[in-house]
Amino acid sequence: STWNIGIKMNNTKYKSITIVHCRRFNIGGEDVALERIALNVRSASLLVRPFHNSRIISTLKFLFSPWYFIYVLRNPTSRHVICNPFPDVSILSIILLRIFSVKLRLYVHNFSFSCLANTHYRNDRPCFKSTQAGLKCFRLECNKTATHFLLNSLRNYLFNKVFLNGRNNKIYFVGSYQARLAKSVQPRVGKYIKVGNIL
């Protein structure tokens, strides 16, 4: 996968780009790629939120924390990009920012828009049932545990649905293959895809 972003700051009210990324337990490829973007693009800055050990606290924050809403309102001249929202970019914040007509960008580096488990695997085998049945094919056996089932339902169904309700919001997919799968499962995603310029 490539992480190329075309960034143009001309003819826009935005003076910078802020990418917010909530780190997972293990540092992955997206962490390295985002750090390179922040290092090589002068107008871009990366705000990394630390990993949280408590799933209960993380889930409550993901639902109700106002932190991201307040942060965005305090930085109105920056284009705000989200990469891995869980747990600090809450569903409540996305709803409030939609009310305030704030335009957001979501940088998607997994298969969350075409498979709620992120993997397109079920019972340790490749699974693309969602391309015919849609997201309703999501089952407990798509996940390692019942806890993963619940968290994926919140992170990849509820959050994405709320994000798409913001008509000014746009989505970046790391790869064209991910974008095609997402559109095949959720055709409405197509009108939210932003290509070539993160602004």
C-alpha cells in the first residue's frame, strides 16, 4: 500500500493539516507512514494519542468524550484528518462537529467500510460475503472474541455511519482496492471518496 497524499494549501482558508491518530497496542505500518508524512510535508502535523489499556474506559471515551470536538474548534485554521479514531475521536465529537458544519477527512487504512471485522476473514478463511450480502452478514465468528465483536460493531459500523452522515466529510483510502471493496458493499460511500488532494 502507498500513503501518497497530494497536499495543496493554495486558495483555501486552511493554513495547515492536522492528522490525529490513536495508537494501537503494537506499532504498525500506519504509524510509520504517518510519521513520514508529518516529517516530509511542512504544512502537516501529526498528533498521536497514546494507547489505553482499559477497554471499558476506552469504549466510554469513544462514545462520549468531547476532547476531539473541543480540539477541532480551538484549531479552526487547520484541516483535520482522522486516522484510527478509537478511542479518543468520539462518536459524540463527530456528531457535534457535524452540527457546527466542520469538514473532516477520514484516512482509512483497513477494510472497515467493506468488512466490519476489518479483515475479510471468517473462521480463518478468506470471506467476501459482504460484497453480496452487505454489512448485515457480520457474525460473531468473524471475530476472535465476543469483545472484538462488540468493539468492531462500535468502531466500524456506528462510527462510520455517523461519519457518513456529515455531508461535507470525505474519506481517503490507502489503496484503490479498499475503495472498490467499500463501494461494492456500501454504494453510498462512493460520493464521499476524496482523491488526489486531502483538502
